[in-house]
Amino acid sequence: MTVLYILFYTSLVILFYAYLGYGLLLLLLPGKRNSGKEKEQAFPALTMIIAAWNEAPVLEQKIQNTKALVYPPGLLKIIIVTDGSTDDTVSILKKYPEILHLHQPVRQGKYAAIREAMQQVRTPIVVFTDANSQLNPEALRRLTAHYADPRTGAVAGEKKILTGINNTAVGQAEGMYWRYESFMKKLDARFYSVVGAAGELFSIRTELFSPMERDMILDDFIISMQVGLQGYRTAYEPGAFAAETASASLQEEQKRKIRIAAGAYEAAGILRGALTMKRYPRLFFQYFSRRILRWFYCPFLLIVILITNCLIVLQPGAPFFYQLVLAAQGLYYLLSLAGWLLLRAGKKAGVLGIPYYFLFMNFCLVRGLLLYLRKKQVVLWEKAERQPA
């Protein structure tokens, strides 16, 4: 019985800390002032890198969006790498001689494309963004304001899911998830550093890019974490955002999340041994709390706490507290089931999408781990179908 109670309370404490306690702790701890709000500094020269594979349907829109960004003339250079594209991407780029176009005839993956482009960068700051993301006009100005702080080595922008008349139930659920992620990134940056940037929009000091010969799935996460391994922090700027439409269906979103999950475990393997508590106490504390617990422990502890709770309640004279916790778990799973049924039917789940998406994320983590262990995931990305804008 002692082991049963230990497993129950260990699972309860870790799950609470990973999803609520860590955020509450950061709210209570003293934080860093947002350097992006400081007085305006001189604008550094920038290079924007866009890695594209068969992005002809959105490329023109991306180019026009980039050209419309508010930044001093002559200080922005654009590099687009077409990684084995077989559509009209190459012919589209011929209309824009001011854009440096690098073409890889054989598809090698996004990180290989970035690594190739970085050899052409001569500016102090480089910005990474995706071809299917639209940036707000002030994005670059808001990102570069943070580099007035010499301790800032990277700046993560915000990801937003476009909503509107075409937004589906899946888009609503995905949007709620990213609003939560944005809130957590604000807390992370306030304490010390964002723990991994999203590839839709982030920037780094060019000198901090550390090319790796191996390919990887989560290049954005690794690139930004390498900045931390050099003693710099990653700031967060919600005023610079990349907007994109949601996945076209729950199946497409699942495919994307499983691939990301497989990349997360791969990234943990790459960082193993390099990111230690002794050398990087604050960053390791955040990485462990924000990533490791959620990736490696929480999906399985959800099962452990349910099973141990059931076994404890079955014991004669079990205290009412355990029955209450079991009832709360049962209600949660019922709400998640209701959310899943609504989403599967194409109806918006509202608040019911929150408990379902939480379980959905953990399910994808387990699937991603199995994919990683079986070495079935490749670095070549297959774009998920997106809703129309």
C-alpha cells in the first residue's frame, strides 16, 4: 500500500507542478523588465531567411508581406532557400531579383536549407520565418529593440492562429493552446529566457549560430537553445507575431503534433550532457520544468495517477479525499470525450476543447516517442494541410 500512495502523490505533485505550479512559481518570483520596451535604439542590419519546399501557393503573399514590413530602407536582406522544390517556386522567385535565391535541387530538409543560407549572412542579426506565416508590419522593429541588451542573444516572436469566418473547430482549439503557450513564454522570458523558439518567427545574433552537421526535426528549438548554451538569453516579443491558419482537420493536426513530438525527443537527446544544472542553473531549471517533465513524465503519469487512484478507492475504508480526486478525474475525461465528439463532428467545442486538447497533446507525445524510438521519423517535413485564409 505504501508504494501505491507514493506513486499516487508523486504523480499528483509532478502533474500539478508541470501544468500549473511552474507558472504560478514564475508569477511569484521576481522578473526581468522587458528590454523590448526600452527607448528606441539604432536599427541593425538584418537578414531574413525563409526555407521553402513547394510553397508556390503562398510564396507571392509571403514576399509581399515581407516587403511591406516597416524597417529602414537598405537594412533588410532576404534569402529564400528552395529545398528540392518541384512546383513553380523557382519561377516565382525569378520575378524578384532583389531576393537572394538559393536552390537545393535535392531535398535535404529545413535545417540543411538554413545551414546553407547562413553561409551567405553578413548582417549582425538574422531572422527566421516560415513561408506560410504572415508577419505584422512592426515585427522586425519590435524584435530588434531587444538587442539593445547585450545579454540577449535571441528573440522569439509570437505565433497566432488566424480566426475568422473560415475558422473551424480545430482552429479554435489550436488557437486556445497557442494563447496558453504565449502566456507561458511571457513568464519564462520574465524570469530569464524563453525555452525554445517557434520557427514561425524568431531571430538570433548571427555570431551565435552554431552549425551542426547532423539534420534535425526541431531546428528552431535547437538553434535557440544553442544561444542559451553560449550564455545568452532568448527574449520574448509578443508585439512581433507570425499569423497562420490552423490545420485543416484533426487528423492533419495530429500528424503535425506527432512529428513535433518525435522532434522533441530527438532534441532532448542532442542537448543531453550539454545543458546541465551546474553550468546553466536558470536555463536548466526552466528546461526541466517546462519541457522534460511534460515530454518524458506527464503523459505516463496521467495513466499512473488514474490507476493508483482506482486501486486506493477500492481499498476498504479509503478516505473520501481519494474518491473526490477520482470523481474529478472521471469528470475531466468525460469533458474531454465530449470535446472530442464535438470536434470530430466539426462543431466548435468551446471550453470543452481545453481538456480534450490537453489529452490530445499527451497522446501525440506518446505516439511521437514511439516514432522516435523506432527511428521512423525523418527530417524531411511534410506540410500539414491548412485551412484557407
